[in-house]
Amino acid sequence: MAPRRRLWLARLGAALGLALTLGWLTPALSQQPQLHLPRVQLQAGMHLINAQVASTHQQRAIGLMWRRDMAPNEGMLFIFEEPQRQCFWMMNTYLPLTAAFIEDDGTIVNLADMQPLTTDSHCSAKPVRFVLEMHQGWFARRGIQPGDRLRGEVFRPR
């Protein structure tokens, strides 16, 4: 084996070892869904949403991976530290989802339908701190669209 390739493999092995030691990859490699995250209740018009909250880097990285089912009004709310352009994909995610990219006050910036098991990137139209993933079509069936505002204790009024 060429020396450069050996060096590259050694570095890759060390990086994976560190990631496993720190627990960054363990849930993703175990292929276990996150079912016990904290929850928050949100409201979209008259519709209630029971959302799991992914607020740490590891929780956000795993998201709804490995989930095979989810209750009709259940979703996952991703909370980031600062508003940024957020991009999502569906690697290891079996449920078709719609992502709502949301401003600090709960206003939906844009919606993106995402297909299972793809690495297509779906991004916010502008910097946001929140992304809510729901079953694909959940927002459309309720007439909820960009510009509408969600309510909940996590959103700050303007």
C-alpha cells in the first residue's frame, strides 16, 4: 500500500476513533431512533403539534433518522444557537417529511418537501434558528404556508 494511502487511512481511523470515544457517532452507527428527547407543544392556527426538541449538535445530526413511524401530529423541532442558513437532507431517514424553516418569532420562511433516503439538500431561504420537520404534506393539508406564524414557548415575539 502506498505511504500516502496508509497515512490517510491512519488519520481516518484516528478521527473515527475520537468520534466514537466522544459519543458523536454512537447513536447514528447504532441505527436507533431518538425517541426520548424533550418535547414542546406548538400551535399552527388551530392545529396542535407535539414536537421532539433536538437542541444539541448530536441530537440535530441524528434528527429523525431510523424512524419508521411517527404520530400524525408529531414532528421534530431543531433549535440552533444562532440564525444561519440551515440545510437538511434525508440520509437514513425513512419517513417522507416537510421541513418548515422558521424565524425567531415563529414565522415560516419557507417549506421544503423531502424524499426519504436521499442526500438532496433542502435549505432555508434566509437565516433561521428553527426547523420543524413534519410528515410530508402536513402543512399543505392544513393550508399552512410561508408567512404563517407558529406559536409556542420557544418562539420570541417581535
